[in-house]
Amino acid sequence: MSIAFVFPGQGAQTIGMGATLAETYPAARAVFEEVDEALGEKLSDLIWSGEIEALTLTENAQPALMATSMAAMAALKAEGIGLERSAFVAGHSLGEYSALCAAGAVSLADTARLLRIRGRAMQAAVPVGQGAMAAVLGLEADAVEKVAEAAAQGEICQLANENDPTQNVISGSKAAIERAVVLAKEAGAKRALPLPVSAPFHCALMQPAADEMARALEAVQFDDPTVPLVANVLAESVSDATRIKALLVEQVTGRVRWRSSVEWMVAQGVDEFWEIGAGKALSGMIRRIAKETTCRAIGTPDDVAAVKDA
């Protein structure tokens, strides 16, 4: 059995996530306390008892989801289950930062601060209303890429997330995305629908955010991860800290190649995936990509106990 630890991205956030972990495991509570201290605010209050609209703001959702994933890692470690079980780590978009934090490449406090900067920079890169994203269901990635190219007409329209065989996401200028939705349906997509996002992530419009992240990452100490990272933009493993920093900058405007990343890990012998943190979105994607693999979602004390028993 070969296991990969994977970490969720934006969209998995819910009010109350991680609360039972913090109540059950002092080490998990300490994670939230350290994130609060790093950010100079009680993000944990928002996570556990705030309004979902505030938690969903990109600048809050990104560090909050990372904190929840790291709390789940702390709970696993308290039960004697560490990262040594994992052949690779990977994360979906912001989840890549969680993966790197789990693998010791960057400190928890620095990860929280980087994600706060990343969230604000991505939100500010494009004025509200000028960008959009849409999910295209039932059309292969190559066909979606052709739709995006046809819809661009001099504007930005790119394949942003290659999630699984049934779901791809496009991102870009609002008018171009609207054209792409029509063209995708004409090309045979089962559905093509705009997403309720605050900015057009993972496309060229995010270049100002990429520039800001380059500056922020330059100022932070990174070490080589203890477990290889399967990088979003490469869909293969990397272990060099300097290279990883460059890929994190590239990731802001580049494609999240999640389907290819999972297929690569399976080709390396991974047959079990542990989704660490909030929700089960990645597990659903992985089951559609590699039906023969086993998936475990670990975000509550009961999930931790189930893994320990197994």
C-alpha cells in the first residue's frame, strides 16, 4: 500500500470546520491559536462561529482551510500517525501551501501569513465584475481548452482547473467566459455554468497577484519538503525548495492540473489517498479519476479514530 496525503482548496470551507478536532486534541487547538497569533486576529472565532459570507472571502478562506488541514495533521500525529506514512503530498491550489506546511517546507505561521497575502492579492488583481469562472461538465480537457481559445477573441479565457474526467474549470474576462459557456454547450458539454467566485483565479489576469506573491515568497524561509510535493502546474513531484517557490508563483496564473497529478501519483504506485482537512471534494474527484484507489477524508476526531483503527 502506498499513500498520498492531499489537501483541499477553496470552496471546502464551512462554519465549524476543525472545531471538534480542537476540542478533542490540544495539539489541534494549538494550530488554530498559532494561526490566530500569526495573523494578529481571532480567525478561529470566524471559522467556528462566524458568518459563512465572511469566511468565504478569499483572504479568510485560504488561511482558514490551511489551519483546519494542519489541525487534522496534528490530530493524526497525536495518535502516532505521521507524514512518514505518505509517499507524496499534494494540494489543490491553496492546498499546495497546506501540503508544504505539512511536509516541513515552511512554518505554520509563515504559511498563514503567505495565504493571507495571497488571498488579498488574488482578490485585488481584477476589479469586481470584470472577471469570471465557469465549470464545464462532461467535456474532456482538450475540448474545453479549444472552447476557451475560441471564446477569447482577444480577451483572456483559459482552462484553469483540470479537476477530473467530468469537470474542468475556465477562467478569464467576464465576456469571454460568457461566450465560452455558450460554445461549451454547443460542443457537447452536459452543463456549463458560471461559478460564484470573487475573482478569475488561475489565469493571466492574476499576474499582479503572481508578482506580489513572488515578493512575499522571497522574504520567507523555505526548506526542502520531507516528502516530495506533486506540484499543481507540473503534475509530477518536486523536492527542491527554490524550485517550489518559483512554481508557487507560476501557480497563481497557471493551471491546476489535478487530474494529471492524481494519475501521475497512481502511476508511481499510490493506491490510497488521504484527504486532510475540510470536506470531501478531492475524494470525489479522485474516485472519478482513479476508481481503483481508496480514499479517506480526515477532518474530524471520528475520521482520525477510523484511520487509527484501520
